[in-house]
Amino acid sequence: DAVRIDVGYFAEIVKNAYKRPRPFIHDSSVIPCAKKPHNYSYLSGHSAMAYAMGTVLSKWDPKRKVAFMKRAD
């Protein structure tokens, strides 16, 4: 939970710095399959979480670092 909270916090800082609108703002043909988020698009919170967890798991099990980071990619 601590990693999730930290990643969310810093992802929002980057989102607010870049202010990249979500795709459905630019193109009305893009219809999200879930509730429309109200924050900015970039940096992807999902991508940030994948890399953070890959890093955390790599520190926990260094022998599997390549696998963890490949999965994050």
C-alpha cells in the first residue's frame, strides 16, 4: 500500500506538470470503457506502478530482476 500511495502521489505531480489531456478530450470517438478520469493523462499511473513494483520486487529478489523489469516493460 505504501508503494501504491507514493507512486500515486508522484504520478499526480508529473501529470499536473505536463497537463496532457486524456485522449477522449481530443477525440470524441474515443469512449472509455470505465468511468472517465478527471486528472491528466501523462504520466500513466499504471506504468509508473509497474516500474515501481518491478524495482521493489527486484530489491526483494535480485536474481529475478530481469524478469520483474521485463514484466514492467
